[in-house]
Amino acid sequence: MPKRLDDKLPKGVSLDRDWRTREARYYFRAPGRKKVRLKETPGTDAFDKEVACARLGIPYVPEGTEPPPAGVTLKRDPAEGTVDWLYAEYKRRATISAGVMARRATILEEVCDYKFGTARCGDLPYADMRKRHVVEIRDAVRDKPGSRNDVKKAISALFAWAVESDLAQMNPAAKIKLLHSGDGFHTWTVDEVRQYEAIHGAGTKARLMLHLALYTGLRLDSLSIVGLQHIRNGQLTIRPEKTRKSSGVIVDIPVLPELQKTIEECPTGNLTFLVTEFGKPFTTNGLGNKMRDWCDQAGLFHCTTHGLRKAGATIAAENGATDEELMAIFGWTTKNQTTTYTKKARRKQMAAGAMHKLVPEQK
């Protein structure tokens, strides 16, 4: 008997419902590879075989159908000038990290598969894409503001590269404003930091992870590789993984006494500060999962590693850090991110200084 739709799916398989009909659609996804639409019913032997074929990267042939003749491939090269072709060129030629490309690829494949009536977007000329088309796709393939923003950003990145590579004249997503999606990841409070420290004492990897994230502002992908080789004469110098192939910005910051003390108290690996129980460096995902466990043990189920980066930026801004100073600390290259923190800090300071004006003057 087939499984219910909400039962656990095989690794790599996800459920995406059609935004109009709510029809269940299943896909197999693997980093850096084109997603595969699964047509069989979950829980059946046919579905398991289809997933196995997708995992191996080979075509699935349903029972009762003839496989393609030997030497014949079902895959065709996209026609030059189509969205499919532009996306293929982007994957082949763009110089960005594999992680960023994998995230964008997942979205761009859905963009290519989107249909304007009976016409598939990937088969249409990319030069004809306009702002209204981007908005329609954005609102169709995702249902939450933050996810819709991700679609807009992926399309914008594709066309920005195309314009720079002299393959397109304009970026149809460039002037589309981002939707308000809330404040994102929860920003840790000082009380939450103290609550975490009360559970994870000095000398533990959990405490070291907290202080590395809070006192350097590094993202997970950099926290998983940072080690003693990045520190010289009390200065930490590292090129963040996220910007290695884009802006190439280097973070060069002093090691605070609080962080230095924590490093000295905790056993570390040879090349990375944070290592597994087997003495091996963490993968980015592995370190993220471990931090999730450490936060849960402290009763901080809503806190994340990225929330510590936001906490550091908030504290620095409230202590008077300028946009330029925040950019230097956190490796940002524009003020799009910094102004979020500096504006909030200024508003807080202005309100504190003006509250007495609410009191009527005594006659």
C-alpha cells in the first residue's frame, strides 16, 4: 500500500505542491545536478526504482515500456538563445563557489521548467524575458516572501552574469524590489548567550563554537575551516568561502582577548579549531547540525549560528560601529546589509535621548 504524502521520503526526495492545484509533485535533488521529476507513486517498488535511477544519474524506464536503443540519448542540447541555453552557459562558465551554484541551480531549473500556458520557459528566448515574467515566475514557484526573494535573486544573478559576459542587453530582474520577509534568523540576546554558556562550560567545543561565531562574525562555511594557521600576531586573516570566487574580500580582524582565552582553554585540531569526536574537521553541514544539537541542549531551540552573526553586528552597531567598520568586520562589500543594523542602532539611541520630551513641561 502506498505511503501517505506526509510520510518520510527517501534522502534527496522532496515534495513540491503545485501552487494552483496543490497537486503533489516529487523531485530528486543532488547538489550540482539537475533535479529529476519523479512520476511514480511514493511507497511503491516502482518509486524506489525510480529514485535509485535518479540517484545514479541514469534514465528510469517504467515497466512495460521499451528502453531507448543503445547509443541513443534522450537528452538534447538546448537551442542557442533560449533560457535553457543561457542557464547551461552560466553553469559552465560562471566563476562562483560550488555551494552557491548548487543553490541557484535548484531554483533556476524550476524557472526553466515553469510554463507560460503551454510554453516552457526554458525553451523561450531569454532576450524576451521582462520584469513581468520574472514576477510571475517568482510568485508561482514559491509561496513565501523569503523564498520568492531567492527566486528573484537567482534570476537576477543569471542575467547580471549574462550582461557582464556580453550575452544579454539588460537584466529583467534588476529593478524588482525584494518582498518584506521579516527579520529572518533570530538575533541572539545577551541573556541567550549566557544561557548557552551556562550549559556549555569553558574548555568545551560547544563554548569554542559560540565564541568563534560571536567574536569573528564568520559564517558556517568559514567556521568549519578556520584554524591556528589563520592567526598571526593576534590578527585573524581569512578569505570567507562565500566570497572566495566573487568579491574575493578578505576578513582581517584582531582576535579579542575573550576569544583567545577560549581557544587556549579548549583542545583544537591541527588545521581547524573545531573537529569531530574522531579528530576530523567538520563539514559545513556537519558543523551546522552539531551547533543545532548544542543549542537544543541549552534550551535555545530558536537560535542558530547565523543568529550569532546578527547578534555581533547588532552589538557592534549599538556600540557605535559605522557602516564601513561593519563591512570590514563581517566581510560585506556593500552597505545593503550594514544599514539594517546601523539604522536600528541610531533609532534606538535617538529614542532613548528623546523620551524625556514626552513628559509635559511643568508650569
